[in-house]
Amino acid sequence: RRTGEEREEEERRRMSVQPSLEGSLLPLGELRAQAQRTLIGLLDRRPGRKVLVLDQKLSGPLALVANIAVLKEHGVEKLFHLEKELDISASALEKTTKTSVKSKSNAGGASAHEVVYLVRPTIANMKL
């Protein structure tokens, strides 16, 4: 079983490169741009630092819309996959958050994270 850091690194690699949509018969570039604007608008509604909890099956489609750099620009500091034993308590986040982020939070005063869930409404996900 992979550790959380290994899964996070794999997710970061996968989400760092988006395929080109130039030359397609459908306006896929416009669809990507619209989906990215919508996602960014939703993220920006929640001010401050964010933790994004993803349905594992949405990781691939999300990578087509926004890469890690875009998410970080809009306050997403950590990504987690929704799983049964996921711990997103404040103490767990402080353990996994990098020291540069800790120093920013200490300078700004507030260290709380908004938790944003991006999951499909399935029975299996609701049980988690």
C-alpha cells in the first residue's frame, strides 16, 4: 500500500501536464477554459487556504481542466483522495503541511484550512 506522500506525488505529476486541444473538430479548448473558470470561481468563493478532497475517479478529468499550479494560485494547498480512513483534522494537516506553508500561516495569524470536497454523489462515496 502506498503512503499518502507517494499518492500525492503521483497526483502532482499527473496533474502538471495538460494535453493540447488544438486542431480538434469540437471546441474543446473553449470547454476547458469554461470549466476552468467555473472551478476557479467556486474555489475563490471560499477565501483563504484550502484542502481539496477528490473522488479518485475525478482526478483524471480534473487534470484536464486545471493543473496543480492553477489550483495553488487559488488557495489549494493540499490534495487528498476521498478514502475511508482519510484524516483531514487540523492536527493531521499541520503534520503534512510543508514548513513554508506553516511559516506563512504563522505570519498571517490564521492557520485554518477550508475543506472543499469534489466528489461524485454515489452511495459508495456517501458511506465514506
